[in-house]
Amino acid sequence: METPLSLSGEASVTTRIIHFLFRSKKRAVGIVVLWLLIVGVLTQLAPTLASVEDNESANLPPAASDSMRARDLIRQASPTPGALPAIVVVHGQDDTPQMEITSAVSRITETLAGPDRPARVPAEGIVSTATVPQAADQLVSPDGSTQLIIVPITGNPSDENFRAAVDDVRRLAADQAGQTKVAVTGPAGIATDTVKVFSSGDMTLLLATVLLVLVLLLLIYRSPLMALVPLLAAGIAMRVAEALGAMLADAGLITVSSQTASIMTVLLFGVGTDYALIITARYREALREESDRPHAMQTALREVGETIVASASTVVLAMMALLVAVSPSLRGFGPYLALGVAVMALVAFTFIPALVLIFGRAVFWPSSERKAADRSQGGVIWQRVASVVHQAPAKVAAGLLLLLVVMSAGLLNYQETFNSLSGFRTDTESARGQALIADQFGPGRLAPATVVVGTDKDLRNDPATKDIESALANETDVDHLAGPPTFSEDGQTAFFDVVLDKDPYSAAALDAMEPLESTARTAAADAGIKNVTVLVGGETAETADIRDALNRDTIYIVVLVLLIVTAVLILLLRSLLAPLYLVATLVLSFLATMGATVFFTITVLGDEGIGNRVTAYVFIFLVALGVDYNIFIMSRFRREIRGAMPSTALRTALLRTGGVVSSAGLILAATFSVLMTQPIRELFQFGFAMAFGILLDTFLIRPLLVPAIVRLLGNRALWPTTLPHPETATAAGLPVATTSSSTSTSTATSREPS
């Protein structure tokens, strides 16, 4: 019995809905008005997205990690609990007297602690040579040319008032700098600059995306109105998604960061344009057979509805798969983007067809409706592509597989970086301050690690404290301890600030965190301390925990996303074999893309590494979006084989989907390439990888490799589905040894399990 090629129950429900929505132009007007009302209401009810963005938690390790537990203990023992330190770096020129440097430090300290200090800077808690002279060996560089001032700032770094306080510190410090150079860095300065760098590119990103998509649509459609339709739809979807996302974030149900918001912009314009191209292409094709526009649109939507649902479902489910992650940066990334794609699919399926019907024949101006319909039949280029695949599928497949393997070789130079500050492609004050600290105090002074030792006895006068201190000072990778240990109020918790002899964001420094913890634990045990708790805190320890969490999450996400994509393809194609070779091409495409990205960004551009989350992001998006093009061609192939042999069906599928899918891929790649204009390394690398990978899928994988595999498999391309018109070797143009052999093959094919 033949496996059914459609679900009649679903089809009838879908048909009724489509008929109800698009029965007339008046109904179409109602749909457009409804969406405009939804946008208006949500705009009034929702807070702004910027006001609910959380850029701090996205850069933290899991809440249950040891470094976060250490962070809580360190903050509780701080003279200003809950405050984040800003570090004012005061640097003298070659001819600046040291007395002037010390005087500048005193003036800055007095101003920041005085009555005109920023609102979020407490009067007590500033540490400098003016307030704690005995700490001079830690606050003054060996040559005396540079001094540090530690300024606590209370509040949440994502809050605008916090960033205003950092700006006030910078302004007041510069006013009192005299002959010295001043730069404000540290966790507070870095957090403020991070938000500024992201926000500075938001408007540029939006305008560049809209302009680029508009130009490409005009070239593709050759019609101003048709080019505006996808842009208006994407604008509607983006506004609705932003409003809903802001409301959910405000309620604490999801988190949204500046980076997620940037990616959402290009994702919606790219995906929205893809859906618009698919719908309008099928609409033009339907107009060749049906002169009544509402009926033609209903036909188009019935044909592409399942494809769009499968496409959107794949992306949404892949985004939701991120909920298995323990890393806040990954876990918080998915729900908002899944929401956006779901909204975009709904807008595409309703708003876009309605707008096209409202515009009528004018939507194709200055071309005629008939000429627009005729262009849906496939051009000369795609006829040649189909012929090449038909005549030499083995050579096409072998050549492309070899090319993908060569591209993947770039992964041999793969390395990650966890230094977010070095990823800014623009000058920031915090980066200048960090560079001064590294140059004058050594790289480890940028971010000392804090070893936290807790027990049930008072450690302040316990000899064991000296033993632990000595053991840590002699540990490999440790340059020195930044002063004597400090203690909690009850003395049962000791804090040892450890300065490493290497870049605290390097892989070697991250690897040094576990030995530090082990050394302190062993020293405490040797000194007779029982029931000891040892934790390592600080930026290096937190980064090490982020790395561990990302490594764990990436494995889970890769497996889950591949299972999701495979399941969607099985349901869509009613096949067990096709999803396997389609998913294999997606994995090969990802490996080739990352190989090319490593070569371009590290070998050519000189980046110190791939951003630590970029690989996971690229895999999720490239697989989820790349499978779309496989869905488009294979669903059309599956539809065509109802009335034709596999080779003929494959040729028709290539001709009908070639132009529109390639146009969609070109636009999607272009929208992601806009991320390369952003002044952040991670977004640049992500944008390049996505643009390259989508172009690879669009122009090599989908039109050549996949059809070549389908051609080679012939009747078994959709196994176990039995094809209505199985192809014999003679019909396919393949060499046949004997007539009986051909007959045997045909008979065996007809008996395949359904």
C-alpha cells in the first residue's frame, strides 16, 4: 500500500481557513487592519525593549557554578555589598612628576567621595593611596608612573542610572586629572562600554538591513510594490515580536540581551523575505491557471502552507532546544528568537497574501501580471543546472563532497577566545584602561582570582591561613598575592586575591583555576582544617565555568537540534532515508562553513580566536535555516512525483524552486552579512559564517549536491514511500545489462514497503 502523500484531515482544515481568510479583497483589507490594530495596542501596552534588556546575566556562568557561589560570598564580605568596582587608571606622561600623579589621585579620590559624587558611588569604600596608603604596593606600578583607584558603584549594570554613574565618574576623574591621563575600566567600566558599543550599532544595523533587502527585492521582483510587501511584513512582525518579548522579559519569563535583539532584526527581515518569496512565487505560478486572484492566492497558500509550517517549526523548535542549556548566554537566547520566527510565519501567512490581493495587478507594476506569472517557470540557468545534475550526478556529488572536505580543513586552526573586551572593533575607554594596567602592572593584574576558603572556625589568627597563603603564592602560574587575605565578619571565611603571571582570559589561565582550588584545599587539609569549603571566584574563574558549561551545552544542543530536524523532515517527507542524507549535507555544510570562517577571521584578519558562543550559534542557525531550502526543493519534488517519474519530478522541482530559493538565500545571506558592520567580534564572525554558510547551501548544497544524491538514489530517494511512477533504468537513461534485469529492478521497486 502506498504511503499517503498528504494528510487529508489537515488539508481540509487548512483549506477552509485559507478560503475563509482570502475569499475576497474585503477580507484581505480586514486582515491588514487587524494587524495594524495589534501593533498599535501592543505598542501602547509594552515597555520598550531597551528598558528590559539584560546584558549582565548573558555573560555569566550558571548560577549554581562554584565561581558564582564564590562571587556571592565575596560581595557579602565587601564593605559595599552589591557594588561593582570601577577602576580609575591614573597614568603620568614621561615628564610628569610622581608628586603630580599622587596629587591627581588625591584630587580624584576627594571629588568622587565628596558631596558632588555620583549618586550611585557610596561615600565610603573608595580605595586609593589617599585612603589606604598601606596598599600602595598593590595600587602603584613598579616605576611609579601609574596608580589605581577602586570606585564601587551600586546597582545593576543593565540599568541606565548605573551607566550614567560610570559616565559621571569618568567626567569627574578627567576634570581632576591635571597633567595625567585617566581611563576608567574594571567590571563597571567594561559593562557600560559593552552596552554602548551594542546600542551604537542598533540604528545602523536596522537601516542597513532595510536598505539592502529593498535593493535586492527591487532587482528580483522589478516591481516597487512587490518589493515593499516583505519589508512591511517584516516591520509588522518585528514590532509585534519586540512588544511581546518586552512584556515577557518585564514579567521575568524570558531574558533579552542587546546581542539577541541585534540578531532578531536580521533574522526577521531575512526569514520574512524568504517566506514572502515562496508565497508570491507560487501565487504567480497559480495565476497561469487561475485568473481570479483570490482563488489563485488560495491555491498558492494550500501548496506552500505545509512547507512554511515545516520551515518555521524547525527554526522555532531549534531555538527552543536551547532551553536544555545551563549557560545563561545560550538558554536566554532561544525563546525570544523562537517567538520572533513564530510571529513572522503568522504574519507571512496572513499579512503578505492580504497585501498582495489589496494591491491587485498593480503589485507587479511596471510589469504585467501575465509576464510576472511566466517568470515562475524557471530560467535558462536552472534548466542547465537540472541538465548537469541529470547527466552526471556521481561527478557532481563527488566534486562537491571533496570541496566541502577541503573547506573543513580550516578547522585545524580552530581556537576559541573568551576575552570579550578584545572583541570590540572600536576604541573604548575601558579597553585603554585595561591596556595600561597590563602594561604597567602585568597581565594578571587585569583580573585577579579570589580563592575563598571557608570553615567552621575563626581563620584570622589561625596558622593555617599562612600555610594556605604560602601554598598559593608558590603555585605554578601565580605571580604573587595581591596583599594579605581578608576575612568575613565572623572570620570563618578567608579571601586570597591571586594575581596570575599570564593573561587572565587565556586558555592557560582558565586551566589554572582548578589547580588553585586543589592547592588551597590540600594546604587547608594539611594544616588540620576540617569541613573546609574552597571556591575560586573572579573573572577568570567565572570564564572557566562559562567554558565548561558551553562545552557541555554544545553537545546536548547539537544532538537535540539534529533530532528535531530529522523528525520534522520525516513528518514532512514521509520518508526515513531522505532525512538521513539531508541532515548529513547540513552537517557537512556546517563543518565547511566553520572551516572557512576560521581561515578568514583568524588566519587572514588576525582575530585571536572564534568567540566562545559563535560556533554554537552558527550550528543552530545554519542547520535550522539551511534545512529550509532542502524542505522547499524536497517538498516540491514529493509533490511532483505524484504525476511523474523521479527524474522528471526532480527536474521540475529544480526549475520551479531554483530561482525563488536562490533569491531567498541571497537575501538571507545579505541580511546576516549586515552583522559584519557591527563593532563586536562575535557578531562579525557570526555574520560572516551565516552569510557564507547560507550561500553555500543556496548555490551548491541545495541545487547541486542534494539533487545529485536524489538522482543517484532514484526510486529509493523517499524510501520507504513507494513512488506512484517508479522509474526503470531504461526510462532514466541509465545503462541496462539485460531486459530481464531491468524488469527485475522495476518489479522489486514496486514491492517496496509503504
